[in-house]
Amino acid sequence: MDQDFFIDVAQRALWILALGSAPILIPALIAGVVLGMVQAATSINEQTLSFVPKLIIVAIALAVSGSSIMILLADFTRDLFAQIPLLVR
């Protein structure tokens, strides 16, 4: 039973990790692809032209979805701590 519990916790932790990082990584990925295509089309190879817009997009994504990510992490942590008495017998 204890092994199944830890495997379940690990699976849930990976799922929470994917759900928490997706709202930040997906916009950054899309911005990187679009900016890369623009740089390839215009032959402009300036590093700040790709870094600054991605930084702004990630900051906006964090501002929009940061609270929901924190709620998701807090709920997972609360559930994890609530299951500790079930393991200590």
C-alpha cells in the first residue's frame, strides 16, 4: 500500500508540474518560434530582439496565471500534508 501511495504522489506531482509550467512555457515557445521566423526572414541576428519580447510575454503570462498556479500548488501541498497521518500508523 505504501508503494502505491508514493507512486500516486509522484504521478500527481508530475501532473501538477505540467499544469503549473504550461501557462508560462507555451506562450514563451510560441513567441520564440514567431520571433525566430521574423529574424530569419529579415536576417536580423540581434539577441535583444528575441530576449526582450519573450521576457515581456513571460511576465504577462505570470501576471495573468500566477495566482491560479499558486492555488494549484497550495492545494496539492495541503492534500499532501493531509495524507501524512494515514502513513504514520
